[in-house]
Amino acid sequence: MLTAAAFAVIAVGYRNATAAPIVRRLVLTVPKYPPGAAPVRLVLFSDVHVHGPDMPPARLATIVAQIDQLHPDVIVAAGDFVGNNLIGRHYPVPDAVAPLRNLHARLGVYAVLGNRKMTF
């Protein structure tokens, strides 16, 4: 019984980890924003943790394409790009983050590396 429960928890966790990202929308009103000025569309994403088998670089490329379809003015990538699990496939950092080169936004793409030291 305990083995079945553990398997169920692992299966649900894996399904959640490999599901399509959830896009949440939030409209903020900024005091003193210039009247008639176009709104700014910001996309924030974080914690992609590229690592096999659940997050290969190809999956990150799909997420980058999804971000592009949102037509952001600004993109903020809030860290933790490379996974560090003990098991699974490790990708060289340049390969893991290569899909991020396809992020484009009119006002720029900004990133914070996160909590893992990386060398390029």
C-alpha cells in the first residue's frame, strides 16, 4: 500500500513537472502613468532548471516560443536556468541555455542567474 502511494505521488509530481507552463495574467495600474500611453507587457519566468529527462533544452525552446507568442515588451528571466539533480541527464551549460538566445522583447530581456554559480 505504501509503495502504491509513493508511486502515485511520484507520478503526479512528474506529470506536473512536464505539463505546459501556466500563463497567469495580471493588470497593474501604475499611479502617474502617462495618460494615453500604451501599456507595457512584461513576461516573467523562472526556475526552468534544464536537466533531463523532464526539462531538456528542446522543452525550453518550446517555452521560449510560448513566451514569444505573448508579444512581450520586456522579458525578465528570474534565475535557476540549469538543474543540478543527482540523477538524470546533465547538459553542458551552453547547450542548456542556448534556447534563451531566441527571447526577444522591444524593451529588452533581463536575467538574474539564480542561486547556482555558473561559468561560461
